[in-house]
Amino acid sequence: MQDQLLDQIPSLDLADFRSGDPERKARFVQQLGEAYQNIGFVALKNHGLNDEQTKQLYADVQAFFKLPDAAKQRYEKPELAGQRGYISKGKEHAKGRNTGDLKEFYHVGQEVEGEDPIKSEYPDNIWPEELSTFKNTALTTYRTLESAGKDVLRAIALYLHLPENYFDDKVKNGNSILRPIHYFPIEDPDAVPADAVRAAEHGDINLITLLMGASADGLQVKRRDGKWIPITALPDQIVVNVGDMLQRLTNGVLKSTIHRVVNPAREKMNTSRYSIPFFMHPRSEMSLAALEHCVTPENPKKEADITAGEFLNERLIELGLKKK
């Protein structure tokens, strides 16, 4: 495959994969795989989320973040290393940085289905008492994006010449997180550190990320030549990108591309931006050891063997959410 430098991320239709038409399905698999080898991002339509779901969740999320800080902090549990509930302003920073990002967020995790011993690994979700609909809208969105993510992983498996269901048991009751984010208004830009940004450049930890449409521009990805390009998705699309776990599993064949959320123009720093990513994680015991056929003389093994749980733990420490 010829490497390309793209000026925008490719747009794909998940209905092609789900259609039952072998030709449409095969074309989707090929286009997805090529995009993930080139730039690590796609825009995806027919993902299952409808306008009503999206509007309701954004309404709940905005209502929560408008609460006074003292009310929000009732739902912050530092002992959970940011894995459930509220995470306050500036707590998280990108790997290799000390300055906190200009954001606050809320984490909704897996509600384990069936008898599964992995339930003991996950803390219970925390629900804000002030918002009676938040739990239902968040969990409905969680399941919809998880279902879309499973199909994207099935397409990835086929592209990698693995059985289509390769990831199914690895993500069943996986440690996935829905993260509503509020990039809060800055009334006085001079009062924050000079290097503070909404989200400093980073790669995602997980297998894949499914990002609902944001309320404002600002997301950019870094091409291999170092150029930053803006990510734009139509209202009916979500953005789906490769995370570090999948890059590690494929020995770099699929790219976890560095991305960031830049600050708006100074005169717009006093406005909010909302964004809701779904970070799709496997079960903690999944091995991220490089797939044998992704290791070749031209592409020697890059990383030591590690499990998903061990890798997540390492990264939570690096992000400042967990103490060593």
C-alpha cells in the first residue's frame, strides 16, 4: 500500500459493513484499513446514534457542567484514579507534560452484563443526583457506541487477516469509558499558564476512540510530515481513531496518530466547548503483544509484551490521574 499524506480524514459508511453485501463489506474493510495505516482517523456515518440521543446527552452534560464547582466535586473520587465520576479542572495533563489541560470531564464506565468475574475490577458508576435523566442517556449512548466499536474492530480484524470475531471476547464487558468533556471558558487568558491548552498533543490509550460531534472546532491531527490538519466531521458522523493499544498490538501497522484540541482565538477563550469521546478498551487480561504476522524483517518488533491492564495503569500514572 502506498503511504499518502491526506489533507482530510476519509469518510466511511458503517452501513456498508453491516449491509450483508460481501462486496460493500469488503470495500469498507479495505478503506478503513488503508485510512488507519495512513492517518489513523476516519469519519463514520450510520453508527447508530440518532439526533434525539445526541441532543439529550449534550443537554444533560451541559446542565451538569453548569453546576457550581462545589456541587460537581461531590462526584469526584480521587481514589478511583479518575475512572468514574467527575475529574476537576486541570487535573489531567498529556504524557510528558506537567501543565494541566484546560478541561474538566466525567467518566461513565462499563455496567457488566451477566455473571462475569471482571465485575470485581470495575468501580460502580457515579450518577449526579441533580440530573434524573443523565444515567439513562449516558448508558444508552455507551451501548450504541460500544456496538459501533465492535463492528469497527471486526472490520479491523478482517483487514489484519484475523478471524472476524477476533476482538469479540476481548472487548466483552471491556473497560471502556464514555467521557463527556467541558473545555471551560477562560475569562482572563493571562491568568492561565502560557503553555496551557484545551488538550495538549497526545495519543489515546485504548484500542479505538469513537468521538461524538463536538460543539466547536479545535480538534487537529498531526500528519507524518509534521503538518497539523483540522478534523471536521458532518453532523451525522462520528470520528473514529486508532489508539495506542491497537498500534502496539499491530506493531505500528495501524497508526495511533497524535492529536490535540487547540485554544480558540483569544477573543473566544471565554466560550465553552463540549466533546464526548467513547474510549473503547478491552478486558484487562488482553495481551498487547505484537501479532506475529505484523512482525517482519522490514518491521521488527517495537515494544515489549504487556497486558492491556498493565498498559492502562502505566498511562494513568503518566497522565497524573494515578499515584505511583
